[in-house]
Amino acid sequence: MKLSVTSIANGLVRVAAEGEITVRDFQAEARDPLAVLLGDKWPTQKVIVDMSGVTFVDSSAVGWLITWRRQFERGGGMIVLHSVQPRVRQVLDMLKVGRVVPLVASEAAAVSLATPPSATPAVPPAPAKPQAMSKPAPDKTADSYDVKPAEKPSKPSKRRGNKAA
């Protein structure tokens, strides 16, 4: 596997992954590949990973992706994978990795997911128009009630057995 930073802008790190991601990429004594690429503070960053160059993943890769997600969550950062090739996506979907690690179709979708909407709108909303009331609503207090006159009961029909004509 090869990882490379393609850009860093607006608090978002774009990383491209290429090749096969297998057990050979994860040695027990070696540093995490993202730590090597981004430094020790990598879990605090928002990272989107272009997976279009990844041709194969094994169970070690799946475990690594899930571990990444946990570390990003603990560090306050985020990871989103995008543009996953169909063969690799099939494996990730079968193992339900998308329930833990965000998988989206395109880079635009990844950027949208990783970038929260602005807290203040660019254009302030128009003030609400006051609605005119035709009559003021009656004041209902404990001392006032709406009382309707009792209706007279209807008289029973003198006919027996209603038959349809």
C-alpha cells in the first residue's frame, strides 16, 4: 500500500491510497502508516481518503480501518473513505465496514460529510411576516367557558326497516 497526501486545505487533509492493503502493511513493531504520513497528531485531523487506487483489501486492512475510525473518534478528528473500487467495496459491504467507517461514492460527498455546515448562514433569513388575525381569540380563564345550548334529541323514524329503493 502507498499513502500520499494530495492536499491540505480548510482544515481537511486529502490522502490517496494505492495498491493492495494487506497484512504486509502492518508490522507489530512499525508505526501506523497514517502516523508516518501525517505525524503523531493525525487522530485530531479531518481526513478524506481516495480509495480509487486500492485494488484489494484483506482482513488486516478491515481491522486497520476500524482501528483508524476509533482513534479518530477519540482524538476528535474524522475519516471518510471515498471512490472505493467495486471489488473492494463489495468486500467492505459484505463485512459491514460502512456501519463503522463512513464510505461515500465521491470526493465531493466526502468533503460534504467531513465539513460541517456553517454555524451562521451566509444570508440572514428574512423576518417573518406578521399574520393578521380576523378576530382576537377569546380569553379562556377559569371563570369563562364556551357554553353551547343543548340540542334537542332527534325523533326516531316511524318507519320500520329501512329498505333501499
